[in-house]
Amino acid sequence: MSNLSKRSTVYFDPSIHQALRLKAASTQLSVSDLVNEAVRLHLIEDQEDLQAISDRVNEPEISYETLLNDLKKNGKL
């Protein structure tokens, strides 16, 4: 663990904790490593979602009612 690491207490559901400990043992990683990677992946997903929203900010909006009417008109509903 790096000197720059911060310590935190996390409470897991007992079955999740057991699964996490088993995975750590079977992959020869620490529970901390697994949790850090999971959080890192979640943050990357958030960043990708925010980028997708930013990329689409200038797209025209369509109401739900208009969408349904269009789907019906085109035989999709």
C-alpha cells in the first residue's frame, strides 16, 4: 500500500464481504485492491456518462408524447 493511501471504514453486507474475501484470496489481491478497482471503474463510468451528456447537449429535445406518436405513425406501436 502506498504512503499516499487513505484509510476508511466500509461496512459490507456479510454475504458480500464473504464473496469479496473469497475473490481476494482466489485472485491473490487484497480486499482493498478489489474495492479500489471497483470504485475506480464506477468513477470512470460516471465520467463517460457525463461526457455523453455533454456531447449531446445541442441535440433537439423531443417530448415523450411526440415520440409515442411518431412510433405509432411509423407502425412501431
